[in-house]
Amino acid sequence: MKQRIVTGVIAGLVFITLLVLGGYWYAGLIVLLSIIGYREYIQMNGFTTHKLSSFTGLVTLLLLTIPWEMLGVTLPVNPITIIWLAMFVLLFITVASKNSITIDQVSIILLGAIYIGMGFHYMISTRMPEHGLFWTVLVFVCIWATDSGAYFIGSKIGKRPLWPQISPKKSIEGAIGGIVISMLVALGFAWYAPELISYGTAIVLGFVIAIVGQIGDLIQSAYKRVKGIKDTGTLLPGHGGVLDRVDSWLIVFPFIHWLGILPH
């Protein structure tokens, strides 16, 4: 427990410091986390990182994640084209390898590159606008409030399992508690900066973050259960790997951007 607390405090301080600094500091951290997360994903699927198929996935991940506009670079292709080209290369690898690398394997690699790459991409793009720090902190705090609320309320009054086949410790009462607390936190941000977000938008945002965040958590739990593992990695002693910590983030940030709730 002591190791878990120390690791959590140190990692949290580093993350918050770089988030506040923004710019290359925060973007660099997020890109690094995406690479580590992709490596965890590749390894827990039984692939090796030096294979051409895994390397193709890594290149795809970086093309999707890196904020090229921050570097003054304009890519000649958009994300849809990047994903299609990656699919083409990976499918060609199955042919060139005479099916020693199968279509099932490259499908998993492509899915991971998109899932991780797009998730981290939107974490960076949320931070980049003028009030990016406000919006990024709002989203993160709502995610953390959902997790904390679901845990504490579920442990106190949780009776009915939410999804026992996937995550037996989660309860319906805890999930509802997490949603309510997330909306209250979002309302607090609206009270603090009414010129940036209305109370109505805050309620919607808090609700969506809580729902989608818990789905993201269940997605990772389902995947780990299929693979028969407890953690995706060992980077953070007592906390597991990167993907264990960012399961909700990877789903929430793209989702709320695509709904048009956050400014671009």
C-alpha cells in the first residue's frame, strides 16, 4: 500500500506539473505515454515489438498522436487516410509473410494503434486552445471524480452488480453515484468560470464523461479478462501499466470532441 501511495503521488505531481506547463512539455509526455501504452498492448497480445507489423502499428500510432501543427508540420494526409494506408500495409504483410503473420494478428495491431493513438491525440488537442488548461482539467477531474465516487459509494451501499461477468466488484449504485458526483464537479467548474461553460452544458458534460468513462473502464476490464491478466504492465508499481491508468481517458476525450461539446 505504501508503494502504491508513493508511486501515485509522484506520478500525479509529474503529470499535473507538465499539464499546467502545457506546450511541448505536456505533448511530449502524452506521446511518450502513447508509445509505452502501445508497447503494453503489443506485449499482452503476445506480439514482439521488433516485427514489421508491430512497427507499422507504432508508426500509425505516432502519425495519429503527434500534434504536427504544434511542430509547424502539415501532413499531406488526414487521419482517415493514415488509417487506410496502415490497413493496406498490414494486409500486404500478411501476403508477403505467406500468412505466417495472419489477418487476425494485423487486425489486432491496427485496432490498438487507432484506439491508443486517437485517444491520446485528443488529450493533446484539448490542451492546445486558449482555454485548453481549463477544459483539460475539467475533463480529468470529472473522470477522477467518477472513479472515486463509484468506488466509495459502491463500497458503502452497492448491492446490485453492474456487470459481474466483466468487473464483479462494480455495482449499479456505485455507477450512479459516480455519475452524480461527476455532474456536481462539472457544475463547480461552471460556477468558477460561467463565461466558459453554462450550467446546462456542465450537467451534460459531467453526465457524458461519467457514462463514457465507465464504459472505457469496462472495455479495458473485458480485454484483460479475455487475456487472463490483472494489469497491462508494471511501469507504475502498485498501479499497473499505462493502459490500466488511462482506460477511461482513451474513450472520453475523443467521444466528447466528436459530440462537439468542447471547443476545437
